[in-house]
Amino acid sequence: MKVGVIGYGSMGKMLLEKLSLNSNLIDEKLYVANRSYEKIADLAKEYHVCHSNQEIAKEVDILFICVRPINMKNVLEEIKTTLREEQMIVSLNGSITFEQIESVCKNKVVKAIPSVLAEINKSQTLLCCNALVNEQDKVTIKDLLSGIGSVIELPESEMGMGSELVSCMPGFIAAIFNEICLSAQKHTSIATEKIVQMVLNTMIGTGQLMIENDHSYQEVITRVATKGGITEEGVKVIQESFPQVSDSIFEKTLEKRRQTALNAQKAFKE
Ligand SMILES: NC(=O)c1ccc[n+]([C@@H]2O[C@H](COP(=O)([O-])OP(=O)(O)OC[C@H]3O[C@@H](n4cnc5c(N)ncnc54)[C@H](OP(=O)(O)O)[C@@H]3O)[C@@H](O)[C@H]2O)c1
């Protein structure tokens, strides 16, 4: 099977590196194309370097399009006459709809939203397929993406919120625990690196404990925060103050997502 990537940015580069390493479905070098050719010109040893989006669209069976939403329409317009019916397009963007893509190309379309954790093969990747994608296609694309972590399928209407929960979440988690480390620093002379290490290892261990023992968040709280104890005091503060913060996070991000979708819609109407 021939697989290609349009867009050699953060996501495109990561996918190229990971897919070629992890998949045995891919039986030859991956294909790559990018708007600025100079960025990929020296990659001929690793990939088939294409000079245009039409060239890559002609060659591959599955085409990952890893460009910003604002550039998606242009890319689709460039390749629409080259694409064959059986080819699958994979969009990495949660804001661009199937309807918008199908208004240009009548192909099998998959939306796949990985996270930065793909770098260590731990991405919780989201998947959503248009009506032309059959069960065998789904097996193929899930197999490809399983090389970067696990895959969960969602309806198109939930891809926005789903993206907040997997794609934005590493940033949210880092921001929350950074604040916790900064607060801890005010009350101790323990070196910052040691605080970070302690919190980080405890955070990872808590996640592993939950997965291995099939614990809910509440079960962990109950085990650690004994009645009248010290942990209970901290948990109470979090339960009283944090709901406003987390509500606000999703209100802001979902509003930003709506704006991004509107901008993409404008680009598709132009
Ligand atoms: N970053 C994340 O964590 C993440 C996670 C999940 C999903 N996504 C989604 O993945 C997509 C790509 O994001 P990114 O972070 O990889 O963006 P990025 O780093 O800005 O890379 C975009 C790439 O697309 C290329 N490009 C733009 N227009 C093109 C065209 N007409 N033809 C060919 N190549 C073109 C750019 O080329 P130049 O070299 O000329 O600029 C650039 O290399 C976005 O839709 C984003 O929402 C991102």
C-alpha cells in the first residue's frame, strides 16, 4: 500500500516518521509533498519527495493532509481532478467538516486527530469516517494509526469536544501541574527539578494505577483521602474551586473552535 503526506509541518513530519517505522501495511517508502519544497528537498533518502500535490495524489492509496484549516480548500482544489474514487483522504483537522471536503472531492474521507503523545506511541487518536469508508477501509486506517497509540471512533458531531480531550489535553495537563509545582515551591526549599520529578512520577503512576486496577478517579480519591485526614483538606479545595476553572476552559476552547470552524467555512465558500 502506498501512503503519502501533504504538509511537512509538526504533524506531517511526526506522521511520516512514525508510520514508516510502525506499519507493516506500508510496503515502500512514504510519499511527501509540501508547499515550501526546500523543506523536503533533502529527504529523498527517507521518502519519495514529490514536487506538487497533484504528483503525490496520483501516486498514493491513502493521503494524509496535514495543513492548517485555512489551507485545506486550496489543497483539495489542487488534487481533485487527480484523485481516483478508491483513494482515501485523511484530514487531521477537527474543525473541517465532511460536507466541506465532499463539496470539493467525492472521496472516502477520514478525520484522524492524534495528539503530541504520538511521539512516544501513546496518542489517543480520534477517528471518524464519512459514508464512503467501508469496514475494510476502517480496519486499514485503524491498523495504520495503531502504530502511534490507540484509536477511538467518534461521530462527527463530537470531534470538536473529542479534540479538546485528547489533542489539547497534554497542554492542559502540563499547565495544571505546572501551577501545582509553582504553588508547592512557595512552601518548600526542595529544588524545582525534584518537585517536578515527584509530581510527574506520581501523576504517571496514578494513571497506571487507574488503568491496571480499573479504578475510577473517585476510587483513587477515596483510597487516598481518608476521612478527617490531610489529603481530604486538599481535595475539598479542588472540588470547591476547580469546577469554575474547568468549565471556563471548555467554554473558551469550544468558542475558539467555533471561530476556527467559521474561518474554515469562509475559506471553503471563497
Ligand atoms: N499540532 C498538533 O498538536 C495537532 C494535533 C492534532 C491535529 N492537528 C491538525 O493538523 C493539521 C496540521 O497542523 P500542524 O501543527 O502540523 O501545522 P504546521 O506545523 O503549520 O504545518 C502545516 C504544513 O502545511 C504546509 N502547507 C500549507 N499549505 C500547503 C499547500 N497548499 N500544499 C502543501 N503543503 C502546504 C506548510 O508548508 P510551509 O512549509 O510552506 O509552511 C506546513 O509545512 C492542522 O489541521 C491541525 O489542526 C495538529
